Amino acid sequence: MSNEILQKVEALTQNGRIEVPSWTPRPAATRFTDISDIEGMRTAGKLAADVLVMLEEFIVPGVTTEQIDIIAHNYIVEVQGAIPAPLNYHGFPKSCCTSVNDVICHGIPNDKPLKKGDVVNVDITIIKDGYYGDTSKMFFAGPALSHAERLAQVTQECLYLAIDMVKPGVRLGDIGAAISAHAHKHHYSVVEEYCGHGVGTTFHGEPQVAHYGKAGTGVMLEEGMTLTIEPMINAGKKQVKHTGPDNWIAKTKDGRLSAQYEHTLLVTANGVEVLTRRPEETRFA
């Protein structure tokens, strides 16, 4: 099966990336009351989720993260009629982030083939009609190693318990405290150098969503806010080191594994809508 997938990957990537069309940004906002804006965010969120679903079959040993990037790029541009937001964002050179093993975030796709046992976070952000959808998940190249699978599971649990808390009146410090408590219970650490963020008609806006904090403090959530929660959880210590072009790539300082899951969320009158929900996440249906 993997040989068939590798052949399919070669066919999909042999002509490189499709040119990105020009587009016009909307005024920056991360809170919406108009239904047309909310529908725009729903569309963008679904498209971002669809990219991750589409990529699942291609993340196998022997495939390069550069090939993953080309497949994602061309699908976003040609099939979805959307824009890959990371491309040329503050100089970032690729269309998605692929963070392998000890890379925490902002991994730059390259020509190194994935090996059996590698863990990969793929972070997708698309722009559709000026609205942004931002999401990421963990993939395993080949069968998952038990310690890597456990780290990924706890990281996803951190995201899910945070999502379950989202509703008007909740403070971000409550959410950060809950995330860090769950990670620490499992003897993992929480990366403090990066955070979630407001997202809407801008890639990164207010509020900042730390994945640690003190209960009862921080920004209070309000109906209509759109934001990401994206905990980065390390198997070892929380410290980060930077490398790569312009120091984009963030790695664990101790070289141990890191994992991340991310969703774009809409704060509703009574709770939360997961705009980047994937079909298997029936708990949010």
C-alpha cells in the first residue's frame, strides 16, 4: 500500500506548486455579530479541516514534508479556491507547517523523508473570501510508538477539555490553568513561549490564549469571539530553542518529543462551536 501512496505522491507533486491568485484582505476583526461573517468563518474552518482529512493517507514513511506541503498547497488553491495563509507570512517560505518529533511548531517542510515512527504535526491555515480557518493535528508515519501516542492523546485531551470550558463569561486564565493542570498530571510540560490567538479576518489578533495561567484572571470570553486554542505539550521540559531560516523553527531544548492540536472556535451565546471540527470528532457534532 505504501508504494502505491508514494507513487500517488510523486504524481501529485511532480509539477510543483500552483500559483496563488491575488486576493483582497478584509478589515481585521476577531469578533463577529453579523451572520454573513459567521458563515464566512464556518466555511473557512471547514476547508481547513478538510485539508487535514485529505492529507491523512499521504503521511507515511518515505514521503517528505516538502511533498506534503505541495499537496496541501495545490489542494487549497486548486480544489478549494482558497489561499494558504502561511506562505510568505512574515517571510515564512512554505504553505503549511510540518513539525516532526522534537519540533514544537513552525516546522518548515523540507526534502527529508519521514521515517517509520516519526510523529508529525501538520498546521493548516487557509483564507477563503478573506476569512481564516486555522487548525492542526498529530499524524504518525507508520505504527505509532506507545510513548508518542500517549503524548499525542494527552495533548488532544488538553485541547478538548479547554474547548468544553468555552462560553461567554469564562476567563482565559481558567482555560490555561486547566490545560496545564492536565498536562502536569501526566508529567508533561506546557510550552509557554507560544499561545493561541484571536483569528477571523486576520491571521493573528487579540486575545492571546495562553495554555497556562491563573484561574479567575485574564480576558473574559464574549459571544461572537473567534479564536484558536492550540496547546503545545512536551514530553520533557518546557524550554524552547530556535533554529532554521530566520529562527522560525521552534524545538524542544532537551530534544524530546512535542505534540500539538489546534482548533478554531466560535464563542456562541451558550457555549462554543468548533469551526474546524473533523468528521471523526463526533463529540462536537
